[in-house]
Amino acid sequence: MDNCPPASTFLTDSLELELETEWCSPPCFSCDFDNRGGGKHFSGESYLSSGALKRVILNLDPLPTNFEEDTVEIFGIQWVTETALVNSSRVLFHLFRQQLYNLETLVQASCDFGKISTLHCKAHNIRQNCITFLHYVKVFIFRSLQVHNAESHVPVHPYETLEAQLPSVLVDELHGLLMYIGHLSELPTTNTGAFVNQNQTKLYPPSWHLLHLHLDIHWLVLEILHMLGEKLKQVVYSHQFMNLAGDNLTNVSLFEEHCENLLCDLINLSLNRYDKVRPSEALMSHHCSCPCIKELWVLLIHLLNHRSKWSLSESFWNWLNKLLKTLFEKSNDQRRSVLIVQPRDPLGFSWWITTHVASFYQFDRHGTPDEMDGILEEQLRMYLHCCLTLCDFWEPNIAIVTILWEYYSKNLNSSFSISWLPLKGLTYIIKSPLSMLEMVKTCCCDKQDHDLCKSSSSYTIFLCILAKVVKKAMKNNGPHPWKQVKGRIYSKFHQKRMEELTEVGLQNFFSLFLLLAAVAEVEDVASHVLGLLDFLKPTFKTSPLIWNGQMAFLLMYTQKNLDIGVLAEKFSNAFREKAKEFLVSKNDEMGQRQTLWTLLSIYMDSVQEVFETSHCLHPSHEKLLNDGFSMLLRACQESELRTVLNFLQAVLARIRYDYMEQLTELTRLLFKLSEVKNIFSKSQVEYLPIPEDPKKALVLFFEAVGITYGNLQTFSDKSAMVTKSLEYLGEILKYIKPYLGKKVSSAGLHLTYTMMGILVKSWALIFATSKAQKLLFRIIDCLLLPHTVLQQEKELPAPMLTAIQKSLPLYLQGMCVVCCQSQNPNAYLNQLLGNVTEQYIGRFLPASAHVLGVGQHPVLLALKNSASVPPMSLLKKCIVHVIRKSYFEFKGSLLPPRLASILAFILQLVKETNTDVSEIELLLPGVLKCLVLVSEPQVKRLATENLQCMVKACQVGSGGEPAAQLTSVFRQFIEDYGMGYDYQIYSILEAVAALDPQVVIHLVPALTQALKNSERKWGLGRNTAQREAYSKLLSQLGQVGQDEIQNLQNDHVESIL
């Protein structure tokens, strides 16, 4: 090894071949090779051609045939191969630095032709010794280094302790070595030319060997650090050094720091060459001074990109891009950490070096250029990403788009995917209309993702370039650049080309034209696309994609607030046809049904998005809703039906919202009218300058009109106000009748009944006039007494019944006022009130006599808080007459219907209203009948409670004196039932006597006479049991009772005598 070799030894490019067992020269940088034919790019000893790079990347033995003996000669000394690096690592690195020093000393010696042979051999030997040592380190790490468990407490051999420290020692020594050799750019200018002796052997000066040894050291340090990380699978910390941030130095941080420094050195070397050439000659001048510099670039590209795929490391292009950006930093503080000389033309230099470095991507791991005609997708993404970045700085150039389009127009059916990237990098997945638009939006963004090469295909990056160039060109030069681009793109699509498009091709087709629509003339582009789609015969596979694309254009129209009429008509007709096919399709044709349902779902999802995102609804939106939905409702199964109904619900919600917005605005305008303001002013009702709730505003208006009319004094003013009020209402029944049908929403019914109830109550005085009564009659007949209500055997629809129940108090209160205030007393008015009361007392009686349920009866609610108002006494009279007529008629042994419920109703009526004695006089006979004739416990209890409440009410009404009417009722009751129900009568009167003895005292003569009549009728003499029961009652009546008992006894004695 100490002798100068006559020729280089070459390794085969294939790693799989069986290698000979003899020592092979380790790979190194060398530009000593014959390239006169131009077919060879790197020396056979190079890291690329020898396969060394591939072995590092595949984690194989770096030198399979070397260092196999027990001992190895390094720096002229024999060492034990398997332990030398552990036992003597610092000594070896010290010897390494001595060799470097010796070579640097040789460089300083004068070099003429007479000394060149000796100097060349000495320098060559020194370099070989140094390279051999660094390769030995690599082999030792791969073969001999053991991974130790730092947490183990088992005693270990001293050698194992040293071995465990070796990784940290290596990090220290490598860092020290790099500090010793310094930067590549700091080396003195080297003459790369060689001396040729008489044997045609090339002899190089020591400076040449020093340069190439520095290149070897820089690269081999990266290899060693990479292998160390792969072997240990953990971070190795230095024991002596810290990095620039003040943290402990590690193998990872040293690798990254050295990468950055090495790239800075290579950039600085390129800068030195760029600054010496004219701009016109820049592309003809290469930035590498020798092939070894070019090889180092290629090595860095492959190693860094390999690490970025399987770890969090940055790719080569990210490294280079980050460093080139520092050339444009304004502040020196921001550039201070990166050791790059400031060029005179940063932009030109960046483009120049980018162009040359990009050409290195053609070399594979063996240094062989890619002979394929096409460019790899991975490379193409990087090229286009560079181009996209430059488009930010340069003026727009349509030629860029034209050149790229020529390539992509021929490859539209390609997926532009990379096999090792995850799924997010694939572009051939069919997207929804919204995701299509989202992709277009992303392409049109000014700021793109720095990870664009991984997240997007080259075709997507081309679309980004297209969007950026067209937008900037149109901004600077108007529509002319767009016309140029449009012509180039449109010309590539015709019937044959459209028929050639695959599913992926159609996806790329829509992406292209959606982007053109976004940046230019959307209507022109959409029209052209629809024309091109007519050439296609959709299949089951392509139909969903075509519908997605078409719907994406519809959504884009919506986003740009354009009229969707033309698109809506075309798409809705297609929807109708598919809905018809879906209706007639058979259940056994599941494949066809599923495809049809997919298309129908795309349409519904897109139309829902159109309705929900439109700024406002236009007549064109109505075209999207046709009779296809009626066919769809009949054809759907349960899960499908749920989807359709959800769609219709969402669309109707938007329509309602739009309607409410318009109604609110109309209300605001109406409230600004002077006439409306005048009405509110006269009525002193709260005026809303900016009404937000149309319902509340309408209620306030009704109340204001009613109060204003009530405050008028003269007949002429009142007559004019009635006329004006009727004009306000117009044909109101014409507008509310649609809400009274069978298939209407409960909300609409509730709103209709409530508003009309408020109208009847608020305008009661107006409806009391002969001019307005006709309208009131029509309102009552239409809303409260339609034909279905009059047919007792028919149940009213539940929504209608609920609406009437909630609003009936308003109608009853208004009708009572009308009846009392009517200008012309009208029997028909009273009849209407009676009919309404009769109909709804029964309809709203609860099934059970629960007092809480009865208390919410709408007829009773009409009386609450209004019973003391004179007009409401009319309603009470109607209620009493209805109850007496319809619920207290005992026909033979048949009991009246729902007797317990009506008794509970009467109980609430008496308790919660100021019931008049005359009204009690009408109700009490029926209550007494229930006590006598009905044995049901619940009826008995409720009748007793009613009796007690009525007696108390009569006491209050008569000022504590027994009411004559009440006495008269009981007297008639005794006459009617005294002969057959004497015991029940006595029991009832005992309860009355407990509350008001005077009432019973007045009845004593009648009771005594009834007793005597009963005894005379039966002809059996004295009825002892009956007399005892009667005496019990009399005993509760004080002195009057005692006297009557004595009279009965005296009568008995007289009869005996």
C-alpha cells in the first residue's frame, strides 16, 4: 500500500455479484479517468460507480472483501482488526491528523517536473492511508460495534465499557476532524491539471491530492454518521462538544450541521465560477470545477432524499432551497448563521445553480444517467415546484404554460403518482364537487404548501403554474393572454380526444377546466365543457365523475353569484330521467340501482349546497326542483327515503329563511309609512322603528288599530276607520284557506289561528259594526265552525284541533265583546257564540276528570282574568245553558256522557269565576241529580264538591243571607225526589247544613210535608227509620230543629190518642 499504484482497480456495478477475496482499493473521489468518448461521467473508483453509495443506502457491508484478516495495517502500524478502534480510537484519529499535516506540508513545497514523481507518490500514499482508515471505521461500525443497554446493572468487562463509549468518542473525533480541515471554500486555488511522464502516466501535485482528500473526508464523515444512526437506532451524544445553539452535540445535529456547511461550501464554489462569467454565457459554463465536485452533489442528492423518505429529515431540495433563500435576506443578522458569500446577482445565480443541480437528478445510485425518454414524476414535481416558485418573482410568461401544456395534453390519462408516497399523493381518486372546487381553490392560492412535491402531483403543480401565470398576465395585459391560453387548450379537445379519456383522464379534464373557470370566464368555460361532454357516452364508472364535474360548475356559478338558469335546466332534466329510471328499476338489479342512486345523491347533495350557499334565491333555483322528486319518493326504500327527506327539509328551511328575510324587510318598509306611524301614535302602543319579528309587529298593528278605533268619538271617524280597517285586511280569508287543508303543517295552522284570534279580539269593537260583521261571520264559519266540526262523529285533524285549543280564548273573548257592543242586536251573533261554546266544551273535555287537565280547558281560559268584565258574563251564560242542555239530561237509566269530566269543569268554573246566583240556580239541579241518581264514587265526590262550592258562592253573593233561588232549587228537588230518595236527600242536606244551616231551616216545612206524604202514600203508618234519619238532620239545625222534632213526636202522641 505504500507504493504508488500503476493503475486504478475497478469494482463491478452490481452488488449481487460474487466478489473476489483479494483486497480491493476503497472507493474515493478521482477525476483521473478517460472521458474522451463522452460516455463516462465518473471514475470507476468513485463512490457511485463502485456501488458504495448503494451499499450505504441499502445498509449493506461497505467493503465485503476488505478488513477480513485478524490484523490490519493503518498508518504503517499493525492493529487488531476487531478491537483497534475501541482501544485506540483517539490515537488513530491523532495519527490521521498527523497524516493530514504531512500532506499540507508537501503542498507548500515547490513542485517542478523533477520533483513531481516523488511528491505525487508521497501525497498519494498519505491520501490512501487516510481513506483506508475512514473506511475501516465504517466497516467496524457495521461488523463489530455492539449496541449496549445503558440501563443494565450487570457488571461488564472494561472493553465493553470502552465499546459503549465509542459512539460518543466517534462523534467527538469526527467533529474535531471537521473543525481541523475547515471549509472546502477555504482551500487555496488548486490546479487540477496533471503532469504526464514519458510512460504517459499522470502525476498530480500534492495540492490536487489535498483537495480530493478533503472531499473524501467530508463525504465519508456523512457516511459514518449515517451508518452510526442506522446501527444504533438512537441519538448519540457527544461528551466534549456543544452545537451553536448551546445544546449537546449529537450524531444527528452533527450530520445536519455538516450537511449545511458542505452545501454552503459547494454553493460558494459555484459562486466563484458564476461571478466570473457573463450572463449570456452562464448556462454554457458549468458550476463544478471537476467531476468530483459533481459527484459530491449527486451523492448528497441521493443520501438526503433517502433519509427524508424514512425519517423526519429534510429532502435535498428543501436544504438547497432554504440556503438559497438566504441570498435574498435583507438583514445581515439573518444571514450571519449561513456562511454564503453575497453574490452580485442573487436571482440570476439561484436560477443558474438550480438549473445545473436539477440536471444531476438524471444520475442513479451508480452514477449512470437515466436513459428513459420520459422524466420521472418525482423529478418532474421538483422541476415544476422550482418553476412555480420562480413565477412569484418573474413576470408572467405564457410560453411556460404552452410548453408544459404540450406535455400534459398528451398524458391526461396518467395518474402522475409516485409508488412510495402515501395515498394523499394520489390524484386519481374520484372527488365530490366540493372537493373538486377546494382543489381548484388551493391551486389558485398565492402561497403554496412547502411540501407540495409530496402532497400534489406534477399535474396539480402545473395547474398552480397555469393559474398564477394567467392571473398575473391578465392583470398586466388584460384579456389577450387568456385568449392565447384558451386557444391552446381548447384546440386539444375534440370528439376523438374526449372518447379516449379514461376515468383518471376525465378527472384531470375537470380539474383543468374548473381552474380555467375560476381564473377567467366561468360562463364561457362551462359552456365549452358541456359541449365537449356531449361527445361522451357515459358508463357506470364514468357517470358519477361526470355528474360530480357538472355539479362543481353549478356550485362555482353559485359562489360567483351568477344566474344558474341554463345549467339548472340541463341538470334537472338529467335528474328527472335518472329518477324515472330509478322508479322503474327492479330490486334484483342492485348494480344498476346503486349506480343510479349514486348519481341522484350527487345531484341532491349539490343542489342542497346551492340552496344553502346562495346569497339569495332566484327563479332559476326553482328549476332545480322538479317532478323527479315525486318519482323518487315513490321508488325509495327506507334508508334512501331518509336521505331524500333530509334534502327536502334542508331546501325548505332555506326557502323559509329567505321568505322570512323578505317578510322582515317588507315589515320594516310598512312601518316607515306615515299612516302606520299615525295609528301607533294615536293608540300609544309601543312603536317598533325597526321591527325584527314580523309576527310581533303584526300583533302590535292589530292592537293599535283596535285601540285607535275605540278612542274615536264621532260616527264619521269611526265609519271611516272601519272602512280603512277592512281595506287593510282585504280578501284575508282567500289567503288563509290554503293553510286549512288536510296536508298542512302544524306551524302554519297555529300561526293562522293565533293571528286571526288576535284580530277578532283586538278588533272586537270594529266587528261590532254592521259593516264588518259579515267578515266576522265568515271568519267564525271558516275557522271555528267548518262542516267537519259540525259532524260530531268525525274527529278533527290533530294539528287543527291543537291550533283551535290554543287560540279559542281569543275568539271567545272577542265574540263576547261583539255581542255586547253590536250596533244592531243580532240573534245570529248570540247563536254563533252558543254554537262555538257547545262544540268546543265537549271536544276539549279530558277523558278523565283530572282537575289540572280541566283547568286548561280553552273555554275556561277565556273566562280567567276576564270574568269580571261585563261582556264575559254572556259567555258564562252560554256555558251554563250548554251544560244544562247537553250534559245534565238523564234519559231513563242512561247517564249523560263524560259526567265526571263535566262536573270537574263546573267545579273549576265556580271556583275561578264570580259565578252569579242565577247561574248556580241553573246548574245546581243537575248536580243534585248526580248525587241522587249516580252511584259512581268519582261522580259522587265531584258532585259533592260542586254542591259545597255553589252553597259558598251563594253565601258570598247574598251577603250571608240564604238566597231565595237556592232555597227554591232545594224545595223543587225535595218535591221531585222526596218520595223515593228520602235518605239520599237527608244526606245531601246534612252536607248543606254544615255549610249554611239557614238554607236547610227554610226547607223544614217542605221536608216535614214530604215525610208525611210518603207515609200516607205507603199507608203503613209511621216510618220509624225515615223519621230517625230526618231527626238526625233536624238535630243539626239548632232550636228550629229541636222544635220540629218535638212537633213530630206530638203528632205521634195525638195520633195514638
